[in-house]
Amino acid sequence: MHDAVLPEPQAGPGDFGFGAMLAALEAAGEATRLRILALLADGELTVTELMTILGQSQPRVSRHLKLLVEAGLVDRHREGAWAFFRFAEKPVAQALRAGIVAALDPADDILAGDRRRLEAVRAERRSHAAAYFAAHAADWNRIRALHVPEAEVEAAILALLGGEPAGAVLDLGTGTGRMLEMLAPGASRAVGLDVSPAMLAVARVNLDAAGLKHVQLRQGDAYALPPDLQRFDLVILHQVLHYLDDPARAVREAARALRPGGRLLIVDLAPHQEEALRERHAHRRLGFSPAEIESFLAEAGLAGEASRLLRPGPDAEAKLAVSLWLGRDTRIEGDFPLRAVPGSSSPHREVA
């Protein structure tokens, strides 16, 4: 069963108290802090990156960031040894972003200079990400060659999701960020979580290149999601479960992040006998059967809604099939206490 989650309030006219708005305006009403907000409106940055762009010392930049965090305009999150800063999601922060920061003249000399230095910072990110990717690309390419082509898998994902609005999307084990590249353009909110800072660096470069400024990337564990990651319309576990000792636990945790009526997409390998993946590439499980995935969904309180099995063609070099599963949270918004959720005996629709 899911924990009850109250409906998330929507910001509207009159939702900002005088004191909160005044504090926000006071925090933003200083030259360096306004420059920081203009930069963070274009994506998240570290203290070191902001120091490079602004040409200011670490203590000074940190002091400005502290004031912006305290005013509720900026959020801070850790990623390995680094701390990243981004525009906060609080209504007062988003109102200031849309009403003041967005109105700044991009041709202004100060802001234009900041943007040029921001591009230099992003170029350095791309260089580091490319080096990491080059060091691991051979392994990734060997694994990809074993299963159904990615283009076929991605087309099947879009078909399985159908025309339902993306809404808020959470990608667990985001890796290079490809699922977010594909789905975030139609999402109102998009977050990618990964345990590896190196993979997040690759994803950050890819999402920057795609112009997806509203996507957040976070370091974290799929077994223990941060408490603020909740009420998502779609949660994705794409080629993640086979790396985990306890995949059922990860599915339960993913389900807890759904809003009532939300959907969980699982994409993983069908059962196979490629022991080399376990020995050389840290795969803990050699694929999953339909019965296993159905039991994971049922234990998480989700109803199996649709599935698809992608088999390699008879002449294909690939050996491994890929399974896609879609589960739905059957709660209805506002139902308290929670209703009983159907288990694995729920109606299940097979997608051709």
C-alpha cells in the first residue's frame, strides 16, 4: 500500500504572502545575486562554475548562494563531492523567474558576458563527459549489440505510453539521460536520478545540448528516494533492475513516487543465458520473466496495464529480447483512506 499524499497545491494569484514575496525580492535585488538567478534560469551550476563565470571568490559566491537558498529562490543538492545549485520549484521562486528574470534583456553587456563564460563552462563539461564516454563506450556498445536495437525499443516505449500527457516524469537510473531527452520535451516537470556522478555528468551534457532547461538531475539511490520526489505522473526504470540485488524493493520505492493514477514503466531484458553480462558487466539478474514483473507490480500496489516483448529478428545479430511493462497506481485523487489495490490478478492488456 502507498502512503497517503495530500494533493499538491497549485500556485495562483494571491498565493504569495507579502513577507515571502518581499524577502524574495530583497534577496534578488542585488547585482551578483540577480546575475546568479539569470544563470540558474538556464540550468544548474556548481559554486566553482559560478566563480568562473562571475569572476568572484568562493566565499563571496557562497555567501550570495546562501542568501538565495534561505529566501527560497535556489535549491542546493549534493552530487558526490560537488554541490549543485538550481532555481527552486517553490511558487514564489517560479513567479520571480517568470516575472523578473525572464524580463531581463539578454543583450545587456553584463548578462551577455556571463552567457559567454557559461558556454565556456559547458564546453569543459562536454570535454570531461566525452572522455568518460570514450573510456566506456566499447563496453556499452558490446552490451547494446546483444539486444534489440535501441531505436526499436524507444519506438515501442512511445507506443506503449500512448497519447497520455507526460505531466511530471521521474527517470530512475537515468544513465546518459536518453529517456529524459525523449520524454521531457512534453513534460511539465522532469527529474533524472542516478547513483553515479560520472553518468550524471554525461546526462547533463546531453540534456544541455537538447535545450532541456527544465530537467533536474540528482544523485541518489533507487532504494531510498529523496522525500521531495513524489507525485509523478510517470516513473521510469529503464534497464536498471538487472543491476540490483533487490529489484522488487526498487519497484516498490518507484511506486511510492507516483501520484494517484500515475504510471510506472519498466524496460528490461527478458530471461537469457548470457553469463558474461554477470561476470563482466555487473548484471545481478539475467533478465526477468512476466511472472516476476507481475509480482513486483502487485507487491508495489500497482495494476499491470500493458506489456510488450521485443524479440530479435531471425537474421539479427542481437540475441536478447527486451520486455516493456506498464503498471498503474489505481488510487483516485482524494481517496482517503486508501482503497485496496488489485494485485497480480488485475486485468492485463497485451500490446501487439
